[in-house]
Amino acid sequence: MKTIHLVIEDKPIIAPEGINIFQASLDNGIYIPGLCYHPKLSQFGGCRLCMVEVTERRTGHRFACAHPVSEGMIVKVNTPKVIRYRKSVMEYLLVHHELSCPICDKAGECSLQDITHELNQSPSRFKAVRMDYPMVRDNPVLELNRNRCILCGRCVSTCKEIEGIAAIDFQNRGIKTVIGTAFDRPLECSFCGGCVAVCPTGAWQDRTLGFKGRSWEFSKVPTICPYCSVGCTIILNTKMESVRRVTSDDYLGINEGNLCIKGRFGHEFIHSPERIKTPLIRKNGELYPTSWDEAIEYVAKRFQQIKNEHGGTAIGGIGSEKCTNEDNYLFQKFCRSVLGTDNIDNMANIKSPALNGLIYESVIHGMTSASLKEIEHANTLFFIGADMTEAHPVAGSMARKAIRLNNANLIIANVRGVQFNSIARNDIRLKYALGSQIILINALIKVIIDEKLVDLEKVETSTNNFDKLRSLIDKFDREEASKITGVTQDAIRNAALLLTKPGNCYIICGKDIEENPLAEDAIRALMNLCALLNPAYRGDAGSGKVSLFFSRSHNNSQGVNDVGVVPGFLPGYVNINDASNKEKIEKSWGVKFPDTILKKDAENVIDLALNSKLKALYIMGENLVVNYPNGKKIKEACKKIDFIVVQDTFLTETAQLADVVLPAATFAEKEGTFTNMGMTVQRINKAVKPVGDAKPDWQIICSLAQKMGHSCSYVSPKEILTEIETISPMYAGINYDRLKRKEFHWASSVSNKNKSTRYTFSMVKPRSSEIRKNKDFPFVLLTGASLNHQGTFSRHSKSLMSVAPECFVEINKKDAQVLQINNGDRVAIESDQNKLTLKAKVTSKLPERVVFVSEDYEWVPVNILRDRVHTSVKIYKETV
Amino acid sequence: MNDQSTKNETIDISKVEKILEDYKNTRGAVIPVLQKAQAAYGFLPEPVIDHIAQSLNMSADEIIGVATFYAQFHLKPRGHHIVKVCCGTACHVKNAKALSSKVREKLKINVNETTEDKLFTFEEVSCLGACGIAPVVMIDEEVHGEVSPDKLNDVLDNYKKSGV
């Protein structure tokens, strides 16, 4: 990139060509007052404040945000003339702006207030004309006070460019211009709160704050969001040991200050009155509060007793997708070394058992080498089976950035017509038939091979098995594929053409692929596709990157697997039966694994319980009863277990079945690390003291281990992470203190070490997953993520509950017509397992004979209907 | 959304559907579509805006942002005859205010409003460019120069008589 030399305020500066003076100053720590320019938004040039004196060929005055840097340019920011101009602009702005600073939540962090103060603004020469617009308060989280608005347009740009929604725009013209919605209808948006974050005045406000403190009273603790697996950095604003609001920082973390509704407004659960504050113990069938001493002693005694009578393997453990790496590491260490059981698992692994191995393989082959933030630099984006808007909204914003700044191409393949607003020039939507994903991927591969879109000779020399793949693909018919998938041949071809274009190509594999019974085949087919798309074989040899991302559900769904809460695998995906590794770990932990651990049953924890082989179950941070994708089975399994210990923040459905409940601290009350779906390890920071007697999970596990006679004397998660590093080569080079400043991306270090690995194509037969047709149950139930809710936390966050109080069943328009179901009708969904009544939402997004219910509304246990991934159901109008 | 569509039941969406056919996958289609839709409906009804938004893959909010910016677009039904009273400098000097009052008094509507019988819409405009014959009132495409309140009364009566 060409660089430009210029001088700003007597400071010589080197800036990339094409950026404006404002950005160049910002990058070099020179302050220019401005209200409408924002580095992450497109230039607007509306506030007129950033006037500077510019000498190019001659001297003149320019707006810094609208004028590009040029060679030899001299910029002066604070000449008397510029300051006089700036003062008069402020004078005009303040004619209308009500000076309600004493009752404005923005005071103290308001750019308008700061600039007024800094310019030493004297009383205005004009008569102040205050506007008298009513407050817009039509939703539970955002409020708009138009009297404070200076029409800088930041919120409008954010809504359009970052969220892709454009729920607000300038309305009217001239003096009557306001920010608002069409026909003043209530705000209909994703409630990401981006408008609040960029607003330079107090016009947009966070209603969850609502006068709970002044901005200067808050201590601000950066940490990682506890909801989805993107791993956004959020700033907890605390006062007197309570979290009052969440803000974001444009320069911290991977999210550039962008958040979704859950991240920004879903913090109220931390201080929910429903938190468990003391340990609970079951006596005479009821849970009673007790002391930590009694609870720990009782649990230790029972565990020891069961271990002595039935062996350690009679105890199972379920780790948490929401707890830190350190909590989970200690959990599996406790289970393996103290209890002597390998019957441990986590929900992510239970739902898609093949995934861990495949991800690790993909990392080894350098196919999963990019971190999530690199999506911003994509040239082609391919989302398959992923609903970015609902499941990973901020990664969606990163994608929109790539589309806006790099003109990235977009391909979205999904069974449902998922919503993803973009301005991509090439925007291909492949709505494939349920279960035909492997055929679709193979059809893409076929087009690439048939039309020689990549250098096939190079592929052949640098990989194994390519000839076999070729002969397999040769037999495969494009027309047939088009017929089965329901996607036109043209669309498939166009998608393949876009995929092979030069530049960075990022593929995001979604939950629909990962949790499918044919997950392994589909992901292997995707890996074949990635191998073909390697930049070395494309026209642009060497430049560009191809990376495959795997969707994960929760904040630490990746980490819980990485640190070994997986049957058969020690931390870092080390096979427990691998003698040398086992020895290393035994030595490090100072234990000897009993032989029973190694004789691995094929059954998972829940199957063992069903077969009455499990006497006790230790569950950490997981609402197993609700989240297990087979409601009937898990219920029966839990009944057969004598002793259940649940360690959680709320009295979930699972905790209600427990014999002992141990109160755990939330993410805001502890230290540790989370690993996001891009394999980036980030640190969380303690912002407040745990409520009541709650303790961080790792401390609870430590006291249990000590009670059972093992030394377990960690003083902080730092020590635990250091131990993880010594045990697992995957984490080599991680440093707890350094994580405070810079995140750690384990995938890139692992794939760098394995650079020479040759890829071997897997032979994936193009086949559809079988959807059992059933006359009595003619519909197929699909489940998926929800933007507004996830897990136990969101349901205890007041604001999220008021934005999305109800879970809907989505049904296709045609089916709805036949069944005479209208929007909002109460309908019953019934499978051969159970029945659920929900409100209907008629949509054109779904294919016929498919209904969709989100599984993230935890109080709507959709899993009670399911016994497999594509459960057959019937749906009918509930008669009162 | 539902109650809005019932409120405007009389709106026939098919006209705008036809207009939109010509603008499929065209960038920068908003203004021409709005102009044609307004020509077809006389104004821009809410369901029509929603329909345009959906077909152009934009939000209604953005479209209304455009529509409210330009004076040429109208979101309220307009009358059969548009009465434009010029308030430019020359007309103002020649007492255009009296003409505005006359219209207000005669048609019983304020500026930018439409009579109940949908016959007249009253607008005040900045300058019609006919300062030589000030004060000027323009009704539809017809310019009436050197109007007095009484003369305007007669002119309006004529329009009233001829009806739609």
C-alpha cells in the first residue's frame, strides 16, 4: 500500500493512502474535535466541527473527516481562525440542544459536553430555541430523546452498515429533520444498542442503566461476553459491587465495539434475586439451604462411598460450555484423578460427537487457521447451515464489514431462508432441501473439478487420494444433484465460481451441519472443498487464505472440549490410551489412572445412566434436563441416578432434581479464560464479588478434592492455566498475564507446527440424510439459535425477557393456510414423545413440511419432543 | 402490521407490484419507484411503502427517509385540485397572506391539508416565477395572476362547480 507523508500539528506522520486527515490524526494521537466521524462507519461530514487549516498547494480550510491525506500536506488543528470557526459551530449546535446534563445519563462521557467545555464556550449570542419532541420509549431497552439529538447520523450509519437493518433514518428535511422510524412506528430492530454506543450526545440511552449511576462513578472492567461463541469484549460498568450496565470499547477485543442484544442488555441476571446464594441440600425430598462445610463434606462422603462400593466409573461428570477453561480443566482433572472416572462429557460433544476430532484435523491441515476477526478481511464468505444473524450476530457484523469495505462476495446455504441483510454485489442464497447438504457440497466440488476452476495438476501433486476423489465425483451427476438439493445448476455453478475467486475465502460451518447425523461426512466434504480452494491452486497463488470456521453455541463450547472434558481425551485432544501421553499427565498430576478408566465403554454418560451403570452424576454449569436433545431419555436417565450434584448459578430444571446444589459464581464474579469458536483464548476479569456465598467453580472443585484427601491448592486461575500449558502442547506459549493485553490463538500455532502435513482427500459418498416420513407426524422439527436468548442467563435478564417474552413455532405460509393457522394462534406441536403448545409465526423462510422452534428459550423445553435430530411432529391449532 | 393493512383496506397493491417489476435488481430504484407509485395512487400510502421496501430489500424507514426529504412526495391523500398560493417576496408584498386566509376560510383547511370531499389540497409555495403578475395562485397547471381575495373566491367557486 502506498504511504503518504504529511505533517499534522508539527508532527511528521506517515499514513496509508486514501485515509482522511481525521483518521490519520486519530491514529497518531492528535485530537481533532468531531461529532459525526467514527472510524468504524463511513464518512458523513455533517457536524462541521472538524475544520482544520490545510496547506497543500495553498492554504485553506478543510473538513478533516472529508479530506484525504496527500503528500507533503501540512495540517494545523488549532489556529485562532479554526478555533473561532469551531466555536461558532458549537454555538449553533447548542441553540437547539437542551442543556439537561444534570439529568442526563450521558453526562461525563458526552462528546458534546466535552467539546463545549474544552472550547470554553461562552453564552450564546442567539436566543436558545429548545425543541419539544416527546421521548420515544417504545421498547424495553432503548430510548430516544430527540431534543438532545444533533443529527450527526452515527446511529443511522451504525444501524445500516453494521447491523444491516436500517431501522432508523433521517426523517423530514431542514429544521424539522429528526431521527426516527417510518410513520413513527415502534422501533423494530435487533436491539444491538449500537446506536447508544456511537451516539455522541445523550439522545440514545440504555434503559437498563436508567439513572443507576453517573458515568464517572463506574469502575469499568473489560471482560468477555458470556453468551455466544464469538467472544466479544464487553465492559462491565460497576458501582458498589453491582453491575449497572454494559458498554463496549471500539479498540478492545475482536468486536470493534459492536455487540448484540444479549451482550449489551443481558447483564441483569448477575444480580437476579433468583441466584442461588447458599449451598442447598436435599432432606426429606426438599432442598434446604446449608453451609459450605456441610455441603462439601456430604458430597465428598457420598462420592467416596460410591467410589468404594461401585468403583469410580460409577460416577459421571458433565462439564460446562459456559464455565472457564480453568474451571473445566479442574473439573476433568477432579473426575479423572480423584473420582477415577472417564465418564465425563459436555453438551457440545454430546450433540455433535464427531466434531472435536474433525476440528482438530482441520486445524492440523491448516484449514482452520484464521481467527474470527479475520472475517473482516474476507473476499468471499460462505455460510453453510449457519444462521449468523441469530447465532453469531457480531460475526455477522464482521462479515458485513468485509462486504462493505472489500466488496466481499456472499454465499449462504441453508435449509431455511435465514435472514442476513447485506449490500453484497454477489449475494447467492442456496436454499437446499433438508438433509441434502453433502450433495450440495459435492456438487460445488464437482463444478470446481469439471470446469478446472483451480489448478488440478497442482492439487494432484500436493495431496493424496485426489484421483480417487475425481473418479468418485465423475460418477456424480450435476443435474441429479440439482434435483435432490432443489438448488438450480446455475446457482451452484455461480457459487463455485465465487468460491474460487482470488483473495480470502472464509467458510462458516453451522450447527445444522454439525448436529446432523451425517455431520462427519458433511464436514469431511467441506474439508475436501477447502483443500481444493487452497490459494496455492488458485490463480492468485499464495496470496489469500482459506479458512473453515466451526460454529459453536456457547461462550466456551470450544474451550470445554479443548481442556479435555471429553470421554477418552485428555486436555489438548490427547488420547487417554496413548501410553506416553498418559504417563506424562499421570506424572504431572501425581496420580495413576486406574485400568478401569482405560477400558472405555462405547456408551456415553447418559447411556450409562440409562443402563443403571451410573450411581452418581456431577453436573457443572449445564441445564442437562432441558438441553439434552432427547427429553424422555434424559428424564429416565436422571431417575436412575442415586446421587446428583449440580453446581450452577440458578436453580435450573436440572438443579431442581439434584441432591446437592452448589452455588457458583457467574462470569462477572471470577477470573479465567474463554475460548471462542475461532480458537482464540481470551481472559475474563472479575468485576464484582460473588453474590451470597457463591464461589467460582474452580474453588468449589478444589475444596471437594481436598475434602476427598487430594492436594488441590490452586490460588488462582493463573496457576491452573500454567498447568494446562505444561500439559498440553496445544497451549504452548500461552501466558495468563499477557492475555490481559493480547488474546492467544491456539489454532495458528498448532497449524504452523504441522505445516508440512499433506492433505488426504476423504471419500464422501454423496448421500442425503434420511428423513423418516411418517403419516401421523408429517412435519419435521428443526431447532436453532435465537438472537434474544441463550441458556439460563438470558431468561433471568429482565430486559431480554421483555424484548422477547415468548418462543414461537415458525411454520411455512402454505402449510399454515392448509391448517388454517394464523400468526399468533396457539398451536400444538406433537411428536410421539410429547406435546408442546406455542404461538405460531407464519413465515416464508421455511420450506414446506418443516417447522422451526428455537431451542434457546430455556423455559420452552423443545427437546421433550425430540428423539433425534429431525424429529417428526404434527402440528395443529389448539382448540380452547 | 395487521391493523395497518385493515385500516387501508382500499389500497390496491397490484398497481405498485406492476411498477416494481421494471425495477427488479436495479440499484438506485427508490426515487423512480416512488414517483411512479405516487402517480398511480396520488400519494404514497403506508402499505405501498411497506411493499416497496420489501421488494427493494430495504427498510421502510429508509424509504420514508427519502420520501420525507423531497417535497415532491406526499404521504397523505391529496385533493383533486392542488391550490398553490405563492408566498414569494413579490406576492408577499402584494398581500399574498390575504389570499392564504381566503383559501383557509373558504375551504376550511390549513396549509398542506385536503378538504373532506378530497376536491382541494392547499399548499403554500415559495415562488412560482411569475412575479410580474403578483400575487399569483396556481391551481393545478393553471396560473391565476393579479388575484384579489374576491377574485380567488370566484375562481375557487368555478372549480367547485365543475367538480372532479
